[in-house]
Amino acid sequence: MRSISSLRQSIYQSVWRWHFYAGIIFAPFLIILAFSGSVYLFKPQIEGYLYKDMLTVREVGTTPMAPESIVAKIVKGYPGTTVSSITMESDVKSTYKLSVTSDGVSRTMYVDPYTGHALGGMDSSKTFSAFFKKMHSELVIGGTFANRLVELAACWAVILILTGLFLWWPKSKGAIWGTVLPRLSKPGSRLFWRDLHAVPAFWLSLLILAIILSGLPWSGILGNQIDKLANATNTNAPPFAYSFGAKPESVTVAKDIAEDLPWAAENVPVPASVAGGYVTLSLDDIANIADDQQVIKPYTITNPFGENGVFTVSTAHSKPGHSATLHIDQYSGAVLTDVRFEDFGILAKLITYGIAFHEGRLFGIANQLLGVVACLGLILISVSSYIMWRKRKPTGKLGAPPKPKNPKITVGVLIIMLVCGAVMPLVGLSILIVLVLDFFVLRRIKALRHWF
């Protein structure tokens, strides 16, 4: 009986050490992600207020102008401007969004669809929501390293949740206080902060886990692995859905030429228009084709690039079932690619719903509020863990949980962590770095050995 108790204690200590170190390192990043994510959830309301004069028409007309006429009016009114895409909204009070280039500078222009007058323009990378999106995905500083750091923190957050649930698991069946209800009778005590850490973490664990997992398909390393898995198992969008012609050999994929794409269609290869002396179709023609194909607004029409380019009609609709991606021959109007939500495989459908949930647009304001609860809960969990650690930390030491006395348990838990690392490559890489540092640095320097 004593050996079983000792075994359990060794497992607990080993898991606790991993949980402790991961929390100390990644809690600050998780606070940043939770804060920026909670703000970004309310992008429609915030930007609707900040940029109301540009996003809302001053007077609703009877019939919107044709897209070709709108673009022609903008090009004439702003010489030297090139329009690459136009987004046609479903809300009669909303302006149309044009992606334009003028003097080598890319901007977003907002146009009244009833008059064709531009109500304003701005650099879309410098908007309020763009700032928080960059904070959420690249910690504001930007670049690949920051993006990978965010992915690493998100992956370790998954491990923190799983190890935290193991540590939380009540040792006795009747344990309610400190497991499902917090003990708040002694404010400021370590027990008080421990319960503010563990109890909310338990109640919010599945919600936070769902939000983290639904964001990972966007990540640079694991996201590519998920895409490859979906393609290999035929659970993504179908590779091709062509009206005619053989599989294209194009190295260009949809995300290289168009915006507003569903996740499952981002890497669909782009076909080529069949050039043959024909006249390029107008935006009006493409809009009519989109309507005939029952593409639900809002959708974006992206102009073709070069004589072999195609028109792209795309929408990552707030209602996932309305998502669509069409590539249309610029001369004949033939629909070369047509990928809809119903064409997606099971994994792609789950990811599409997950992304909509992650962004707070799956079921309206309730989705946004649920996301805020998760974000605020994650901040509370992170802050309370720091305070709890400071209250138990001895002077001159890190205050890490003691190493388990049974080395076999340490190795066993390490193997489990490496399995997690095999699933999440950046986690695996970080574990290997820690092992190298531990073996070649921490064990060989007395001061560091004393500290850790």
C-alpha cells in the first residue's frame, strides 16, 4: 500500500514539475493572447463604431450600382488607382470594400454602393482590429519567430490544461471544496489563490481547450501538418472540382491571389484561363455568374492576374454552410473550380466550424460572450498561478516542485511528453532544448543547480 502511495506521489511530482515550468514560461504569453483575443472578438462592433462613417452608407438607395460601374467611377475619380478586388455586402446599409493600389501603396477603400462615391480609405494593416490581430498572432513585433512563439505557447497551453486536470483530480470522492468550489474564507492566502487558479481552470478547461484547438489550424508549423493530414485522409476540401479540363499543374494556390477564403480552400490550386483572343468578362458578368451559382453575399470578387489568370469569387461566410470558393475563366465565364462547404471532408467541416467559433461569429453575441468568459478566465488562471507561486517561493530559489524520488517515473512522464511533442512539433523541439540545457548546463553549474 505504501509503495502504491509512493508511486502516486512520484507521478504527481513529475507532472507537477512539467506543469510548473510550462506555466512560469508561457503564462505571460497566454495573458497577451487572451487579452488580444477578447478584444478581437468584438471587431464588428468596435470597428463599426470607430469607422462608422466609412462602413455605413449615409442614405440607403433603391438599387446598388453594378460593380463594374463602381470600379470605373473610382478609377476615374482617383487617377493611377488599380482595383484588385471588390467585396459586395449583403447588408443594405453597408459600403462595398475595394482593395486598391495607388502609387505602389495598397489600401482599402470604402464606397457607397448606391452613388459610387468613396467614403474613405485606410491602410488595412493599421486598423484597430489589425493591431490586435497582430498582437494575437505575432505579439505585435511581427515576423516568423514571433508567430512560432505564439504557436509554441498555444501548444503548451494544451499540455498545461491536461496536466492541470491531472493535478486537480480530487484525491477523495467527497472533495468539493478546492475542486469544484473555491475556498474563499481567507482572502489573500495561498489557499485562496490556489483555488482561484484550480477551480476556474476546471470549469473552463473544455471551453479554453476548444478555443485553443480551433486556432491551431492557422499556425505555421502545426497548421501545415493539419492541412497535410486532412489532404492525406481526404477529409479536407476535394482537391479539384472542375467543370472541364485536367488537373492543373499550377504552383499557385488560392490564398496567394485572393482574400476572404474558407480555411479548407486556401491551398486549392488555381487553374488557368484558356486564352484565345476573347475579351475579358466584366465584374458585372462575374457577379451574375456568382448569383446564378447561388453564392451567398457577402462575397469578394478578385480580378485575374495576367492573361491566364482567373476571377475568384470567395466568401468565408459567418455561417459556415454558406462558404464558397469559385475560380472563373476570365474569357469564357466557365466555372473552373467550385468548392462549397458541403464538399468539405469531415475534418475540414469541423475546422471551419471551429474557426467561426474561435472568431466569435458562429452564433452571434452569445459566441462572443462565451469567448470573453474563456479569455478572462485564462487571465485569472495565469495571474493567480503567479501570485500562488510567489507566496510559496523560497528566497533565493525558483520554488519548483521537488524532483520525484523514483527516476523511472521521471523517464515515463518524459516519454509521454515526447509523444505530445511528436504531435506538436514545436513542443517536441522545446523539450529537446530543455533536455540539452539540463544535461550540459544546469547540472554542471552549481549556482544554477541550486536555483532549479
